[in-house]
Amino acid sequence: MDFKWCCYGSRKMEQDSLAELSSEKNVRLFTYKVLKSATESFHQSHKIGRGGFGTVYKGILRDGTPIAAKVLSAESRQGLNEFLTEIDVITNVKHPNLVQLFGCCVEGKNRILVYEYAENNSLDHALLGFNSERAKMDWGIRSQICIGIAKGLAYLHEGVEPPIVHRDIKASNILLDKTFFPKIGDFGLAKLFPDNITHISTRVAGTTGYLAPEYAVQGQLTKKADIYSFGVLVIEIISAKSVSRHNWLGTDRVLLEWIWELYEDGKLTDAVDPSLGNYPEEEVLRYIKVALFCTQAAAGRRPSMPEVLRMLSNPVRINENELTRPGFSQGSKGLEEASKTSFPSITTFPPSAASLTDIAPR
């Protein structure tokens, strides 16, 4: 047998207590031997990614199933917590736009997560990598990616109980299958978020450039932090410019600053990736404006993910009178700017009852 079934959970988050962890869900447990064989001893040629807590390898199981094996660094205690959190969260949720966890390996010092394999790697590799690595992505594909990510986040925020805040929505955590269908991955930082609280005060974790200012500065986490990150991601998808490369304009401006300046000057088409070719201008500009609503400095003014999904999916008229300047938290300059912002009380809004022909995100 290549695997066995075990009960696994992640409440204590302690390596010495792995055998005592309890949960009511079954997780497929692979042997290290099977994964070593599938990846040809985790050969460098099979390496397809690397994160803060481990390396990802492509593998082929004996039955021909392709996998992505995420190998946790043996020295990473924090990575162990993420490993356990990811198992706990991802085995509870099933959605087409969330990466599927096949199982894990817990053997000796080895901690490995086994996922479905995404043929087109991650979004940052396919769209934001070096020119030789970039895939040809027309507007139909980019729109599909935006909509798919929005559907996945809407499910996490509104479709499960308790809701889940991902905390690390970024291009490298969006995987693309052979048809460029997007799947949200890496749930190691995710937080369960009961509906009866307004926010969680927590250690700031995530990726610079995608962090909502109220979270980066004050440590206040809500669903709105994911929505902010999603807005940044939509701008990256349309512009093919990475938020992490803030000096590409020859100045110290961050990506959101540049987009906002273009918006104020009525030149948003300048933000569109030149390699996109022909595209429906009105639709693309609507996507950028929705992204700006998502990245407003005041968390309470950002729309919910169901509202975002409706605005992206339908040719609605957006009330731009409600749009305010984005906040940003990239680098010392961004944090300095964010610290000057007066954040209102953070609230959660119900799905808008407004007509789809006239939606004004709060």
C-alpha cells in the first residue's frame, strides 16, 4: 500500500505531541518512501517552488497521478505550526478554486504536504516572471483568473462556518492548472474568523505589498485584509507589474500610488499590460476600479467578496463618487503613510441589496 489513513488535527501545534493531536477528519498519510520515489529523491530538477518554510517538488505517484509535494524545512518550528494549520484548514473546505490537499507525510523528522499538481505553476511565474517564463495570457484568461480567485475567497469568507481569512493572498499562492483555472493555495497563515467578532488582533504575517494598512500597522485582522490583497492582485494581473518591485518606475512610488495617479488623471488605460493586445476597454477599466475599491485605506469602505464578485461578473455601473484613496503598506514609506491614516471602526457589511446596475461599494 502506498498510503494509510489516520486521524489528524492541529490544536496543540507542538511537534512532540503530533501523535496526540485529535480531529474528526481523515487525512491520507503517505510514506516518505513513496514520496521520495515519486520525486526521484526530491531531485533538484523536480523543484517547482520555494516558500519561507520549505520547498515544493513535482512528483508522479505509482498510479500516474501528478502531485506537488511541499517539504517543510526540518529546522522550522514556525513552519511546523503552518504545516498543522494548513492541514486543519484545507481538509475542512472543498471548492473548485481552492487547491486540493491529497494528504501528508509525518515520518521521523519529515513533514510533507501533498497537493494536486498545477500544470501552469503559480500566477507569479506565469505572469510576473522573466519574459522567457511568462505564459501568453489574453484578457479571457486573466478575467477567468480574477473571477476564480474572487469565487474562492467569497467561499472562504461566506460559504464556510466559521469563516476563514487566508491572510496571504498573493500571486505566488495562486496556482494555475492546464487551462489556467486558478486555485488558491498555501493556507499556513489562515485564521478561523467567527462572525460574532469585529476583528482579531494578531501577529502581523503575510507578504509586504499585499498587507492591508490597518493590519500592517495595528495588527487588526478582518476579512477586509484579504479583500485588500485581492485588489492588489487584480492590479498585478491587469498591469503585469509586481507589487514587490516598487522601483520599476524609476521612483520610490509603490504600484497602488501609480495606479491612483493614473485614475485621477483619467489615464487608467496606461496601466494595462501592453502585451495584452486587444481587450474590452470598458470591462478592463471596471476591473481596475473594483480593485481600487478593494484597496481603500479605510477597511470599512471596502466591499465584501460577494459584492466584488458581482461587480466583476456583471457590467454594472460603479458609483465612483464613493471611491477614496488607497492605503498601502509597502516598505518604510508605505508604513509611514499608513500610520498617518485614521482608521474608522472596522465593521462587517452584509451583501449589498443594491441593484446590480448601480452598485456603490461601501
